[in-house]
Amino acid sequence: MCICIHVTSKNISITKDVYDKLLKIKNDNESFSDLFLRLLRVQKSSLEKTFGAWDLSKEEKNIWDRLTIRNGRSWNKSDIEEIK
């Protein structure tokens, strides 16, 4: 029996300042990938807690609509749930 696991990696460019800040919040036993996933989970949790927190005025609704549609893609709760 052979189990093949393919791991894809991507290189990203960040400034030394950003690297140093990430290094400060990264746990000793945590990879940078694990750190990014942890930060995304925290962000997802924070965003979900704010859904429906208040009724938007017409002006706020217009602003929200412009913020949530970028490059032809509409962001919604199901998109946020994809982040695990």
C-alpha cells in the first residue's frame, strides 16, 4: 500500500518589519502556515460575531455593498466558512 501526499507551497514576499512582527506572535512549535491559519480562524470568528449586530442605514448598506464586492466576486458568509 502506498500513500502519496502532495504538498503545494507558495512563496510570498513580506518586509522584514512584517516578518519580525509575525515572528513575535508565532508559537515555538508552530510553522508560519499554522500561524496564518490560526490568524485566519481568529479573524473569521471575529467577523462572524459581528454579522447582524446592528441594522444598517441606507448609506451604510451602500458602503457595505461596495466593500463586499471586489473584482467581480461577491463575498458572503459561505466564503468565510471556507477558511478553516
